[in-house]
Amino acid sequence: MALKTLDNSLEVLKYFSKENPTWGVRELAKEMNISHSIIYRILATFENHGFLNQNPETKKYELGLRFLEYGQMVKEKLNLSDFVLPIMKKLSEEIKESVFLTWLDGADGVTVEMAESSQTIKFSVSMGTRTPLYIGASCKTIMAYLPEEKQMDIMNRGMKKLTTETITDPEELLIDLEKIRTQGWCFTTGEYAHSVFGLGVPLFNNKGEIIASLTIAGPNYRKPVEEKLPDMVKVLQYAAMSIQRYFDQFSFKLYHE
């Protein structure tokens, strides 16, 4: 019984996302099909420990600062900011676009580091943004190198469109993933956000398992992307090689269920 309660409690946290950052007791209970009294006890317990905050006016719950503390601990453990961020900033300055480091976590990619473009108009996402692996260059680059059974598991969970360009047909996606593996990089336009391009390359741990991707992203209008794509790929791969040498020193875990 205690294990079931713990499982429900952890499942509750998964419902707090960028798309749905706040929840009331009854609406979350309805969404999860769990008794509102159980949901209330779970939310109240998380609040008591600083993992959630309750808005005094709306009575809805949102993530607390405790997660920021743990997130910072993870970043420090990986030493991403010390070593990887300078490489990303240099790349961003060279190409004048934003650069993102996306980490594999289950069926999603999570933005763990970012070097924003100096341009007035630029593409940007929030740190910690979680995106399904079948959407966009940064995530599809990762998905392309996962074992086939993991790819099938992700697709079997269901795929939803973020834009009209998002690929949700399994057969079409598999063909796309094979192309990414063959060429060693992924280029997309408009899959994650309208009028935005992405160019991603894979990053592996010291066992050769995919763990992350390095991605350039920006608005389509700024450059004839297809004409400059070969040069952009070379510059991105060069930066990724430097990061890869750092990753080769550590044993990062492949996949979290």
C-alpha cells in the first residue's frame, strides 16, 4: 500500500509541466482519475516539504523552489556550466544563433544548458524544457540512436503534433530516424515551433550510448539555411567533438524508464 502511495505521489509530479504548470486538487484528481482526498494529501505533503507551493488566491499548486535546488545540484555534478557552456557560447557567437544542450530522460529530451544568440530576434526555450523525442532536431537526433525497441515504445505511447510539420506517422518517422543515423545529423524546420529551424548532432557516453544532443536553432528568415547547411554542420560537429571528449571521461547512464 505504501509503495502504491509513493508511486501515485511521483506520478502526480509528472503532471506539472510547462504546458500545465499549476493544478487544483479536483482538476488534477479528475485528470488522474484518483480520489480528490488522496490527491489533496499528496499535494499537501509535497507543499510541507517545499516541493510544491499553493497560491493563496487561486488555491492551485505549482512547483516549489526545492526543485531548483536539486536541478542545480545535478548541473554541478555534471560540471556542464564549467566546461560545456564556454564551448556553446563560442559556437553561438560564431554562428549568431542560439545553441542548446538537450539531455535524454526517458521518452523526452530536456534542455539542460543554453547559449542564447546575441541577435535581437532569436529562438529561445526555458531551461528544463521537456520535449517528446519524436519532435524537432535536438530530440530526434537522440531518438535516432536509441535501440529499436525504445523507439517503438516511444511511438506506441502516442504522438501528438506541436505544429503542422511535426511527424506523427510511425513509418515516416522511422525513415527519418534512419536518415539521421546515416548522415550523423538532423535538420528540421517548423517541427517544434513555426518558422524555426534546428540542426542537431548526437553526443554519447564512454560506452557509445546516446545521452544528449547539441543543437543550433534560429528563425528561418534570417539565412538561406539550406545553402549554408554544410558549413553549419561542420562548425556544429567541431564543437560537439570538444564536448564529446569531456563526456568520454564519465559514465553517464543511457536511459531512464
